[in-house]
Amino acid sequence: MYDSKMMRGEKMRYERRGRGERRGFTPRFPPKPVEIGKEYDVEIQETSRRGEGIARIKGLVTFIPNAKPGDHVRIRITRISRRFAEAEVVGKAEEKVEEAEEAEELEEPEEMEETAEEE
């Protein structure tokens, strides 16, 4: 019943796998789309419970103090956590970003009209 090593009083040794060898494992928190110290132009979308502005950068929630919904601001990332980032306002967002967003919105309905005409 017992292994010969156990009968001799020797310790059993088990193989240890490193973290990278687990099969089927996907990281819970993928790489972040932002970096500490980098600046981004964002639009504040909502307010947090603590009164900070909330913006999303490629899906990552970013908390910005002294900002309110509707503000277009340039921010600098100060902290990155597993699920969110924190930033500070460094100025108003450049108009180029706003114009690009408006141009994209205007292009979408035109594309839909073209596809409707083709059918």
C-alpha cells in the first residue's frame, strides 16, 4: 500500500510548475492601454461616488478629480491599478480631437445611405 520511499522515511517530492506553464490560463487583467506619465485627450462621461470625473480610455475606467461630465480635458496618468487608472487635469483638450470625433459621426450616416442605395 505504501510507497517504498514512505516506508524508508524519505520525503515525497512534487514537481512545481511555474506560473507561465498553466494550460488554459488567461490573465484576469489584460495589459493596460495607458502608461504612467502619458497624456491623453478625453471627455468626462460621468461622476464617481467621490465626486471625481470618470472617463474611459479604450475601456479602462479613469478617475479625474476636479472634472465634471461633458468636460473635454487633457489628462496625465498618475496611477494605474488592476481595474482603473487615476489622472490629473493638465489643460483643455485639443480641438483636433473634437473635430475628428465630429467628422467620424458625420461619416457614419453617409456610409449607411450609400449601402441603402446599392441595395
